[in-house]
Amino acid sequence: MLPLRHQLFDIASMIRTTVQSFEMETNRKSLSVKMEMPLEPVMYAGDQDRLMQVMVNLFGNAVKYSPDIVALYKGKIWVESQNGKGAKFIFTLPVKPAA
């Protein structure tokens, strides 16, 4: 297991940076990304590099694969986040009657 380097950092800024780094990809795929976060810093004690890696992996995979797969089934995909409570990546698929 990799050692963690805990430090205090602005996690809201890290999330904004991550989302902005995928702007070309989201525009190319005509994806809409809406962020609702406080303007003031949200300080968090953790390993910024490791958490950035998690965010890049989650968001990158969501942008690259999920919308296409969910769209094939005429579903919807979105993210909900509450300040201080975390984020949820959600998708729905239409219910089809059993054959």
C-alpha cells in the first residue's frame, strides 16, 4: 500500500481543476457539466495527489464511457453533490416489460 501524505488543501479547487481538464472531451461529446460548489475554499486534510488521481479516474471514465453506454439504453446519467456530504454518480435506465 502506498503511503499517504496528508496535508490541508482546497478540495473544491481540486475538483474544479479536474473538471476543467476534461473540458475539450466533454465539449467534443456534447456533454453538459454543471458544478455547484461554494466560491470560498473547502479545506480538506488528505493526500491531494492521491485524491486527484481518484477524481481524474472517476471523471475520466465517466466522460469516456458512461454517457455512450447509458445513451444506448436511452437512460440518463448525472452527479449529485452536497457540501460536506460527498458526491453521487447516478444513472437510470428505462424499465422494459418482461418478454
